[in-house]
Amino acid sequence: MLKNMNFIEKLRETGLRPTKQRVKICEILFNRDKTFHFTINDLAKKISEELNEKISLATIYNTVHALKNKGYLKEISINSDKSYFDTNTSVHHHFYDEDTQQLIDCDENEIETVNVKKNITGKKINSVEVLVRVASNNHNQN
Amino acid sequence: MLKNMNFIEKLRETGLRPTKQRVKICEILFNRDKTFHFTINDLAKKISEELNEKISLATIYNTVHALKNKGYLKEISINSDKSYFDTNTSVHHHFYDEDTQQLIDCDENEIETVNVKKNITGKKINSVEVLVRVASNNHNQN
DNA sequence: TCAACAGTTTAGAATAATTATAATATATAA
DNA sequence: TTATATATTATAATTATTCTAAACTGTTGA
Ligand SMILES: [Mn+2]
Ligand SMILES: [Mn+2]
Ligand SMILES: [Zn+2]
Ligand SMILES: [Zn+2]
């Protein structure tokens, strides 16, 4: 699902009915240049700012989960108290700014491939991801 | 805070009154050979199994947070819906078994030091941690 | 075209983890 | 021992998320 797409067709192909709520949410999420990292609350705020019509919070949850299940969004756990979603669904690394609570994607060339030497019997590795926590120099512990 | 310690003295040194609830919780958490990864619910269950007296859930939360604030426990976010705590407070890597939802510590020698080539202006790196998600070969997607 | 049906949206209730409250109890300093 | 600051507790409140059930809408095929 890329920028400036016909989300009506895209949703249909995916097996999701292109309701106007879903099309709007797709436009907000995917019509942008850079990866978008957001919480449900961020998205709800953006919807109420950019749209005249309200979309029910339940629909926002439903749609985000539907898009996640179809592979267009990825869920990221950083804080225990809220869930982040990511329009970059590939396995990738993040910087997490502890001051602003913002996630920043890390390009492949910015972190050397992580070499995992251990393996757990009977289990296969699904992903290897790095989280780099950053903050201003004045230490404010979390 | 190590195995077989005098937790009464240890708590006092830390500036925490050694109440019998806190001493009991410390015994459960720290009198063990290996790192302990747990949720509040895990700990509450263990307390009710191993003890005759009940400890209020609020006290369990209070104590775990007090120990975290004093640097004896570390909080780990893997799932958005529950918080893990870790008796290993060092910066270290984890395997996460998606089948059993168990965390496993990764020794330093099991993952090569991660080389972060990017830096964010005005921010210093607090930690670099790797999460390796593993599951059985029969793919059950999360 | 349009009725019928399945899938969707919605407000509000329910749930679950966590935190706050405020009364009671306890540890410790004087 | 007494006074005081802290801690424990039951319970209420909060917050993120999910559920429910009724109303609504996209799609299909007569
Ligand atoms: Mn939480
Ligand atoms: Mn949650
Ligand atoms: Zn990302
Ligand atoms: Zn650990």
C-alpha cells in the first residue's frame, strides 16, 4: 500500500470493503512520504483534526487491526501502556526518543546486521530487531 | 541485590522500610539462581502459592515499582497488554518465545555487539538492546 | 434497479491492567 | 514508649482496549 494509491481498489483487493471510514484512514496513514509511527490516540486526534465527519473510536481500532492483520501495519511495543503502529511493516530497527516518546526508523545501513550466535532448539528465529533508546544529555530517568 | 542476602538490611540500605511484605517479595524475586522475568500476575500467583498470608495486589504493584525505582528491577515491554519485569537490570538482549510468551536472557557472547552508526543530534544513546523473536516451525502468526 | 445479505459502524457497556484514595497498621526515631 | 512518617489494604477510579447489539452500507445477483 503506497502513497497516492487508489485505496478503494487496494482495500477491495485485500478483501476489505472500502467503506468511507476505511478509505479516509488509509489516506491519513499511507498518503505520506515517510514512515508513520502512531498510537491509536495519535490517529484519532489526526482524524478529528483533518476531517469534518467523526469516525467512531471502535472503528479506528477495528480498521487498524484489520490493516495489521492484512499486513499493512505492524505493531510495536515500547511502552507497556500504549501500543504503537508502524506503516513500515518490514523487520527493521528503531531509535526511541525517551524525551518526546517518538519512534524513528533506522535504515539498514545505520545498524550493522546483528549476528545471533545462539539458537533455541525446536524454535526458529522470526525477527531480530534493535531498539536504541536515546534522550537529551540531562539525564531524566524513566 | 543477590541471592541469599539479608533483605532486611538490604532494603534498609536502599531507603525502603523492610516490611514483611517487601522482604517476602524480595525473597521470591532474588533468592534464585537465574534471572527472573515476570509479570505482576506471575508474581501475584507465586506469592499466593508459596505463602500462607496474602499480600494485597496494590502492595505488589507498589513494591515492584519501588524496587524498579531503586534499580533492582527493570521493566521490559514486549506485549502492549502486560508489562514484564526483569531481575537482570543490566543492558542486555532477549529471546522472546512467541509460543510460550517467555523471555530468555541472552548472554553477551551470544549476540555480537551492535554497531550503531547513526546518531541523533542533541541526544545520547541510553541503551542498545536486541529482541530476537522465536517460535516453533509451524508458523502461527501473532 | 433494487432487494437481500453479509460485513461494517457505532455508542455504549464490559474488561483488564494499573493507579489513586483514604482508612488502618507498622516501622522507626526520639 | 510515643509520635511520626511510611506502608498496607480494600476498594474506587482510570485508561486502553475489546465486546455487544442495533442501525447502516457495500455488494451481488435477480
Ligand atoms: Mn500497562
Ligand atoms: Mn494495552
Ligand atoms: Zn518503524
Ligand atoms: Zn532479561
